[in-house]
Amino acid sequence: STLSSSSAASDVYKRQHNDWGHRFVPVDPQVIHDQIEAAVAVHGRIDAVKIGMLGTPTTIGVVAEALESYQFPRVILDPVLICKGQEPGAALDTDNALREKLLPRADVITPNLFETQTLAGVDEITSVDALKDAAKRIGDQGVPVVIAKAGTLLDTGTALDVYYDGHDCEVLDVPAVGQERVSGAGCTLAAAITAEIAKGASALDAVSYTHLRAHETRHD
């Protein structure tokens, strides 16, 4: 089978350059509200939602209100924290709003290595064991499922993530293809996991299948 789902979302536009710099341009929060309202009206039943970069405390507030109003059955949060292009003070306000308003509503979160460090409150993660420990620290904050994405950054020769659900802790990896950091890879992984969860898969089965499909696709 292939990954497939219907989606409707738009949060911020950014202009990416080779040096990872970009402009940060938030979408008006009313537009976000209207998009969510329209998506629910058109699709009727929403099986799972993925939340990515929101950018401002106001936008986070709008999304939190929508989660409260619509009670979506599965919420997958890709917790994008400090974004280049933001002032440090504004970025901290955004991070605090995400922790307060969205983290408690998430069924699954998919932080990258930096976000895992930040949410776990650790200075650095340089090994698989440290990544597992950090995922557990985040889970202990009340998050049901943590999928901590390291990709190729731990120099294991693989693309590696850690899954933790409060009981089981699994290391999931596939052979790496190159060592270049690819912008959007983590967002794509989180979206693919959401698609599988929307079709009825458990979080562990969703991330396992997504890893397998990514590996197969690279070698088709």
C-alpha cells in the first residue's frame, strides 16, 4: 500500500536559502481559524491532525481553541521550537505557549534532536542511549507517545528515531542515504506517520511502516 490521506493546513511561509536563513512571515490567525473551520466542514470526520510550525503565541492559541472545540481523535504535534528569523524574546514566548497549550493536548509528538534536548531539559544528546533517556523524560511529562527524531545526526550510519510510549522504548532505524541535512525531512516523516495513524495504525506501526517505505522508495 502507499501513504495517502487528505489534508488541509497552512501556517507560515518561509524563504529558504543554502545557509538555512529565511524570512519569517506569520499567516493572520483569523485565516488559520477559517482554514480549520473549512477543513472540518468539507471533510466532516477528521481522523488525525498534524500540527507543525505555528510561529506565534496568538496562532498557537487559535489552534488550541480548535482542538478544544473539535476534539479531534488523534493529535500529532511536530513541536517546532525556536525558528531562525525570530527575535529571541518572541521565540521564547512562542515556545512557552506551545508547551502550555499544545503539548498537553498531543497524543504523539515528533521532536527533532534539538527539540528533544530542549523539551527533555538536557544539554546535549550524543548517543542512542542519551536519546532514549531524553524521550523517556518527555514522556514523563505526560505525553502519551514520543517519537524522537535523530536522523543521521548521531553518526550511527543509519537514519534513526526512538519511540517511547510510557512502557516500551524502541530504536527504529534504516540505512542512511548520504549525510546531508535535508530541510523538511522531519516534517515529511511526521506527516507520513499522521497519514498512517489516520488510517488506523498504531503510532509504533505507523513509524515502523514509514521507515520501511522511505527505505524502499530510495531503492526503487
